[in-house]
Amino acid sequence: MKEGRIFAQKLGYKEVLDSEGREMGVLYNIVADAKTGILTELVIKPASELDTSGFKKERDYILIPFDAVKSVRDVIVVDSERIKR
């Protein structure tokens, strides 16, 4: 596999942390624009202790802009400044 590529099946249920190291929850799904194929949002099942006010929500999930993703390794790290509406 080429450097910088990761298969979607390896992302399922990865832990998501903000750049301050706080647990946000677990990745549930990823949203892509149907016309362009560009990834637009992470769908996250929030950690029980996470204050979800200020986040875009859909049912029991919070939505994080995909451009807030800083790294994907053993966990997904998102930029604390870019995660809320």
C-alpha cells in the first residue's frame, strides 16, 4: 500500500481525540459528497462524558468537518479549533 493511503475498513470504530488529547468518541461513519467524492464529515458516536453542545448533530451522533482531521494512525486526531460549528 502506498504511503498516505488507508482503507476505509481500517477506520471503522477508531477512537477520535481532539488535538488537546481529549476523547471525543468513536468513528461511526464518513460522509462524502456524492457529486465530487470529496470526504466532508466524520460521523462520531460521542463519548458519554463529551459535552456535545456546539456540535452539528444527527440523531445520536456528532458531525466533525473532515478538514479538521490532523492525523490518522492508531487513533484519529482532529483540530480542537475546527471541530465545532
